[in-house]
Amino acid sequence: MPKSHKPRPGPDASDLPDVDPAAGVGSGSDLGAIMAAIKQTEQNVLAKIDSSVMAAAGELHKKIDNLASDLRTEILNVRAEFAKAIEEIQKESATFSTRIDDLEEEANGQANRVVALEAKVDTLSTQVARLADKTDDLESRQRRDNCRLIGVEEGFGNIRLERAVAELLKEALALDYTPTLDRAHRSLQPRPKDGDAPRPIIVKFHYFQEKVDVLRKAMGAGPITHNGKRFYIYPDYSAAVRKRRAAFTEVRGLLRRCTGVKYGLLYPATLKITAPAGEQMSFKTRSRQSTTSRPICAHGRRRESDTGTSKG
């Protein structure tokens, strides 16, 4: 089915010239009049089109001007907001810069203080170590007249411990005199339960020579017993010195098995070893490195612990 075509709008009747319909169309004058009418109609239509286009163009220009004005206003508003925001950011940035400068200055001051404090701490640490050594030395000097008796059962000499210990030392070591004791007491520990090891007895001699004599005879004598139980006599050292000396306990036990080797633990904690060939060595710590490559034990074998070291 063919599509219907809309009829094109023709010229308005008011635009057409007045023509008599009864007049004939065959004459030349009439044809000229018709052509003139058509031309006039065309001019009128073009004039109306031009007028409509101009009116539409005017409206369009007006709308474009309005839009341009609105756009300019918006741009100005955005610029004003951006300028305000940038101004605030600049103010905050200036504030932050000031704060950062203050923090950097404070950090530099703190760094200088830390350096000064570190130097002061190093100095104080050295002084504290020196004072600790001096305090330990003073404590050890106060203990020079003291001995420790290990293994004497609880309840011994409860009434007059000084007299009981003096008689015990005279009897156990076969002394030809009774030691003069200023004081004797148990160590300051809770009383042990039944079956536990007794607390040590700390004895203060009135005469230093008697203390030395007791220790010498205790070292030279065999097992020292009381009521069938063995006890031991040792010098009374401070806790720090005892800890340092105890580090060589295992080494000394191993050295006892070395034939011809002499050793001793000098105060405060220096292990001195004399090899069978007469070479002497001293150790203040359990060093893993030996100061000699020759064997210490007489049978020629060298153990790591024989040089003042122990594994572990």
C-alpha cells in the first residue's frame, strides 16, 4: 500500500492576488498576471519566513545571552568559592608550616637532650658500676673475719650458738685452743622443713688469725663430721663474689681428675692453674679460648673445660 503524502502547505489566501475566476486563462495578460501573483506570493512568503526566522533568531540570541550571563555568574561564583577555599588552604598551610617549624625546632632540642642524656647515662652507668664494685668490696672486707658452716643440722646450739660452734670447731678440727667467736647465727632464711638441707651457720671470729687457721686445717683435714654427718667450712663471701666463684665449680671438678695439675681460686674469682711442666695460667671468666696450645693434663689429653671453660 503506497504511503500517503502530506500535501505541502500552500500560500495563504491573503497572500494571493485578487483574480477573477470567471476570467479565462488563455490570454497572455492573464498569464502575466498569474506569474506576477505567484511572484508576489513568493515574496510575501519569503518575507514572512524571514520575519519568523529573525524572530526565532532573536529569541535564540536572547536565550544564548541569558545562558551566557548565567554561565558567567556561575563561573564568577565558582571562582569566588575557589578563591575563598584557596585562601583558607593557604592560611592553614601557613599555620601548618609554623607548627612544623616549631616541631622541627622542638625535635632538634629533644635530640640534643637525648644526646646529653645518653652521655650522662653512660657516665652514671660507669659510676654505678664503680660504686657497685666498691660496695661489694666493702661488704667483702666486712666479711673477712667470717666463715660459713654448711651441713650442720638445725637445732644445734640453739641457746648459745657461739659457744656451741666454737666447741664444734675445736673438736672437729682437733684444735689445741677454743676459737674466740664474736657472733654466730643461721642465715636469714625461713626455717627449712623436715628432711630439707639445714641453713648455713655464719660465724664471725674475733681474731683473723684464728679464722685463717681454721680454714687451713679444714682444707687439710679429711671429711669433717658432727654426729656422724659431714659438714663443710668455707669463707664467707658476698652474694656477687659467690656467684662469680660458682662459675668455676664444674671446671674445678674436672681439674681434680688431671694428674699433676695444681689449681686454686684466688679472691675474688680468678682461677689459677699450674700445669705439670710448671706453666701457669689464670682465668677470670669461663673463656672458650685457651691461652696455650699445650695440654694441661699429665696424660696429654686436653679437654675444653680443662682450660677454664665448660660446655653450655
